[in-house]
Amino acid sequence: MNNMSELRAKCKERYEKKLSRPRVVVGLGTCGIASGGDRVMKAIKEEVAAKGLDVDIDFTSCIGMCYREPMVEVAIPGMPSVVYGDIYPDKVPQLLESHVVNKTPVYEWAAIQIPGDATPLEGIDIMEKAPYYEKQVRSVTSRLGRTNPESIEEYIATGGYEAIEKCLKMERQAIIDEIKKSGLRGRGGGGFPTGNKWQFVYNTPGEKKYAVCNADEGDPGAFMDRSVLEGDPHAVMEGMMIAGLAIGADEGYIYCRAEYPLAIRRLNLAIAEAEKHGLLGDNILGSNFSFRIKIKAGAGAFVCGEETALLNSIEGQRGMPRVRPPFPAVKGLWGKPTCLNNVETYANVPNIIRNGADWFAQMGTDKSKGSKVFCLTGKINNTGLAEVPMGITLREIIFNIAGGIQDNKKFKAVQSGGPSGGCIPAEHLDTPIDYDSLAAIGSIMGSGGLVVMDETTCMVDVAKFFLNFTQLESCGKCTPCREGTKRMLELLQKICDGEGELEDIDTLERLAKVIKNSALCGLGQTCPNPILTTLRYFRNEYEAHIVDKRCPAGVCAALLVYVIDAEKCTGCGACLRACPSGAITGEKKQPHSIDVAKCIKCGACITRCKFDAIKKA
Amino acid sequence: MAEYDVTGETHKEQESPAKVVQEKKDPLQEDHRSKQFADLDRVIGRYSRERGQLIRILQKAQEIFGYLPEEVQAYIAEKIDIPVSEVNGVVTFYSLFATEPKGKYTLNICMGTACYVKGAQTLMNALKEELKIDEGETTPDGVFTIKSTRCVGACGLAPILVANEDVHGKISPGEIKKIIQTCRKGESVDNKKH
């Protein structure tokens, strides 16, 4: 134990020393890199070397403002640190010259400032008061964008591994009681009380038990687990260790999807570092508790996010769900009692132990405690990651944090919970976000993806998109899901093609209910949700497709006609040359026209027209 | 590809490289092939002692061969002593395993919800038109393969195109041409080296 306080003191000293030096920090999460963060990093290194600047170069993970990536933070001791957005390599010389050399921030590029002890600068939003962060809390995401995720020292310096140290002095049952008292519920979407789950595994007799982390974040539109794994891998591992200690497991697995290579790399690094410091392995911190963590990379199957399918996949088999009961808590990995939680759930555990169950429980609502990380995507101004207290309304998230709808278009729906969730219309925007309120309006909390749709999104097409996804990802083990998804998709295709009949809606509804009640696993039981919610809230769009043979949003190609506005057309001929089917005719400098019979509705003409003269009607 | 190993064990040399397929006449190719099988032997030797490692062995095999032809599947099945049907069952279950060779560049359009809402289908159409091949196909010169991918979790930057492992965000149909050109240039630079 003495070793640990020594280590912690050393880490703190080094961390403070780092903070006392001028620094340029680049955000290098997957989103930062995808926007060119690595090129910015290279440009900064070259510029610093060329000018011989006295400044440290560092990197961090995603601070959450994906819409401003690539982001660069400049921290000069004695001054507020400033985080800049949209910094491309060409801006680097001016940024360094102004802020590092002349100590003058470049105000027009600044996104937020973090004053610390210094006097805040005028004209730049302070992080906590910026519109994007004002309504957020930063608990699970507290280290994201602030520390170097590949440094165990910085994790320890910022309170890391204090929780496991504390737990090693506690009774195992007391740890479980603390988690129960906090009210933490599964963050993967199901919302099962975490403490109760741990209790089941604890109560199941057995020599060998496992703690497994579900990092198979398959819901399209959800990336909070990726962000947490890339930004704070040790927190997830510490949460797993605490679970292992409490339930009596000595081995843990993290099942991470292979689509997240950076998360896997950082996890591997974190495990190696923790082993080196005696925080993983035999007799952790001199106690009689031993724990090891292994990583399993997925191979691309959405159904593996389902807990029993995931266990099969870890065992090297096809990822098909098992019949429950027995639940994994009784018979899980290799038939042994297994505690299975999601990334965000584990990441919450160290904070709960350190700050106490009451601290956690004072956030959120009566039945949904704490905070939840959401991914804001779709047709909104500010896409990114946001951690909010449970109970906040959808309206606050979409119109305050996410900054409203792009191009001043009209909000139509927000999709929560991925392919298992539902589409929520404008009239429910004031619904508080918690497990039970979302279930009451036909959707689910899910893992935390929020995809916002505007008036140009066709809800029938969206339902078809999700069914296409679940149909492809259905593992084929049970008939309702294997056959049912296919039949529902066919019906939706028929409606989108303009060949639907009114009775198709009834058939869809009946099929959806049968599948919901009879499918084997979560994938099948929830896959009708997108259809049921769009039918519930947007039935008029289905009817427009079927009765009027019209797609109100102008998406379904079969129901559209392309026409040229004779007044706007200059007869330049660009569309005529672009048309692959020879449907456009017209003399030079005279308005052209489209032969509806020949038109294949590919849209090539619209993209070529510079005069906005071609319309879909 | 990412290195998945946690343990950092040292590679253990295996005794015999595999027998090379007989039809291959070109000695250079034959050499390459036997080296690939020798690599595979090392992978099998390293992982087959632990249970539940079939997926990892297949992932490594795909890194070595680029895809998993029947020959490789049968070889693995024999080496780790399980029915080839079981190996094939796993290979065909997971979308990241390929049973056909891929082009030098695999262009993946993300078809996640966020990307779809932001026009991924239009991107896909543009890409197919540009390369004159369909989804899942490879250009006759073996340079490009078009695929749609599952969500890569960079939804804040939708729509996304992944060229091999490079993630490109906020892509427009116009930029697709640029990316294709960059890849082609990379191709010609590589050619000059040889």
C-alpha cells in the first residue's frame, strides 16, 4: 500500500510539472484523426522544431465537440488555457506565433477557455458556461480531452486507482451495497440495476467467475463507448477490477468491436502499463486479490452486442444468442458465473466508490440516477458527445447543447436507442430522458445515440433503413426474427416503391407485435420498434405513400418526378450531358425538359445544375 | 492492422512450414506462399494452446493472406483439429472475414444511421458510378473494392468514408473523386518503387 501512495505522489508531481510548462495539445480521438488531427500534429511538430519554440507537444482524446474538430489546446502557464476549433495545418504557424510566442490568443478561432486559477479572458466562452457545456455534467467524461489517455501516470494523478485501493479495504458485500445504493443502472440500454446484477453473481457459488465488459458498441449513431475507451481506458479497467473483487472473479474480458482499432490499441497499452505498476496481475497492491484482463476483438456482427451472443463469440464460436435462463450470472462464459456490464457502466464505478453513492444518487431522477453520455448526430448544428444528468429533456439536448437544426430547417424526429429504439416526434420533445419515460413513448434509452432528423427525412424510408439493418444482422437462429424481419422489409419496400396497399399497414403492425413477443433475443424483440413508433407518430406519411403515391419528404425515388423550371433554366446543357438515360432534351440556350418515361431518377442532373432549376416533385 | 495481443509473448518458431500448393509454378510466388503458411503456422502455434481462439487465428490469417480462401480454412481446421464446417461457419458469420480477394484499396462507405441521414446513399451511388462497379465488387485492375461498412463511431463527422484504415469525415460526392485520385497516385508511386 505504501508503494501506492509513493507512486501517487510521484505521478502528481510529474503531472503538476507538466502543467507548469507551456503546452500545445492536439485532440487525437478517432474523430480528431478523421478530421486531420494527425496532420495538424505533424505541422505543429515541424513548426516548433523550425522555430525552436520552448513548448511541449502533447495529445489528448475527444473533448466532445466533434463539430469543431480538429481541436488544439494552447496552455501557457499563468493564462487561461484556450481550446481552438477547426485548426487545420495552414493555421498552425499563425496560432503558434500569436499564442505561444506573443502570448496573444487568436480570438476568432477559439472555441472555449479553461481559466483554472488565471483571470478569464474577455470574449471567449468559459467551458462550463459555453452553450455546449452549460447543461452538461462531466463525470464519466471528466478526463476526456483533458488528460493524455496513454499515460497511466496522469490517470493516477487525477484520482485514478483510488477506488480500487479503497475497495481492497472493504467487505465484498459492502462494495455491492454501495453500488446498489447509488442506483446505477446498466448504461448499455437495458437499464438493469447494476448492484443487483453483481449480487446475483456474488450469490452464485463457484470457484471460477468472470467479469466481462461489453464494448461491442454496434448501434449506428452511438460512439460514447469508443470515446470513453479511447479517452479513459483505465477507468473502465478499474471498474472491472472492482466488479471482479466484489463478485469474486480473477479474470476479465473486454469484448471490443474490431471497427475501433484505436480503442483496442489504447486498451492494450493501458493493460500493459497497469501490469507494470502491479495494478493488474497477482496480489494487486499487496492484497490477496488477483485480476487479469484480456481483450477480445470482434469480427463484425451486430448481434454480438447481445450478452449471450457476446459470450459465444468470446469462446470463438458463431455469435448466436443462447436461450435464457440460465442467465450469464449463473451460467456465462465457459459455463461459469459471469458479470457482464457495458463500458459506460464500468466507467461510472470508480467515481461512485470515490465520491460515494449519495453523490451519484443526487444526480438524475427518482428511478434513473446519475448522468448519461449521449452522442448527438444527424441534422443538428453541433454534433458530438455530451454527458448530461438524467431527467434533462430532449428539447434541452437538441436545441441548447446541439444548437438546433441545421440550415434552420424544421425538426421532425429524434431517433434514440439505435435499431432497437424508436423515432420520437416534436410533441414529445419535453419528455425527460430517463429509462422509464422513454419506454412510455415507445422508444428506449438504448446506449445513448441520438440521431436528429429534419423535414427532408422520410420516416418510411428510415423505418426501411433500420429493418434493412436488422434483417442483415439477424443471426438466423430463431424464426420470428429471421423470417419476420425479411417480410417486414419487403412490405416497407413495397410501400416506398409506391405499390403499397392500406392493408399492408395492418399486416406490418400485426407482424411487428408477433416478432416482439416471440423472438429469442433483444435484437429480435426490439427490431420492430422503429416501425411501431413511425406508425404511431407518422402514420400520415405511410398513408401519403400508399394513397396519394407521394413521398412528402421527397426521398423515395419511385414516387418522385424530376422537372425543370423553365424560368430558371438557361439551357446550358450541363444536365443534358450528365443524364445517363438520355431523358433530357432541349436546344442550346433554350429551357430543357425531362421525359418522365425515360428518367431513371438518379439525380445526376440536380447535382450538375448550377441554376437550381431542377426540382423533385 | 491493429495488434491485438495483450501478452506480448515472444513468437515461438514452429518446426515445418506448410506444403505449398502444387499447381503454382512461379518460384517467386511459391516462395511467397510458403512464407505465408509458415507465418500461419506460427500464429496457430501461438494461439491454439488457449481455448476459444478460433476467431483470433482467423483474424491473423486474414492479415497474412488478405482474405480467407477455402484452402486456408481447411488448413486451419486440420491444424487445430476441428471440423472445417465449424471454421467455415465462423468465417461466414462475421462480416469482417472475406472469402474473396479484395482490391488494393477498400473504399468503405459507412451506412450507419447518422451517415445515412446525412446522405451516405448518395455517396455510395457516386462511388459506384465513378468506379463503374457495384457494392462488394472489385475493379478489374484490382485496385479498388467498394463496400459498405458498419458504423465506425465517428458519427459527429458524418458522412464517413473509410479508405483501408483511414477515416475521412464530412465527405461530399466531389471529394470522392479526389480520394480516388489520391489512391491512384499512391498506386503509381508504389509502382515506381519496384
